[in-house]
Amino acid sequence: MPVFDDKQEELEHYETMMGVPRGRLAVTMDLITDAMALVGQHGVYCQSQRWPGKPVMDIQIVMKSLSDAKELIQSVMEQLKPTL
């Protein structure tokens, strides 16, 4: 699994701090955040002609999906949080 090789240092860091499940979710959140930044940059150059100042519809849909995925991951991380 190449992601475990590519992100080995980050995984080890977060898994040590938060445990394996939450650590892996934290790295996943970072990857999604990076993807959102890249898509957002692309959206600056691909403006809708119908709605000036907004990205084209496919970029809006991708951003919404990434945002929804991030929200779901955050909810799982909260449920996995140990109670004190």
C-alpha cells in the first residue's frame, strides 16, 4: 500500500498522538484539505460564465463532496475520542 509508505512519518506522528484509527483519520483529513486547496486554486481560473465570480459547476460539486467527506471524518474522530 503506497499511501502507507508515502505518508509514513505523518502516520507515525498522528498514530502516536491519537491512536491508530484517529491518527489515520487525521492524515486523511490533511489529504482532503490539500485536495480542497488544489481544487480551490483551479476554481479561480475556471470561472462560470453563468455566475461570474463562482467556479464552474463541476468544481463546485467536487468541493462540496470533499467538504462533506471532511465533515463525516470529523464526526467519526469525535466518536472515537476517548471520554475522560
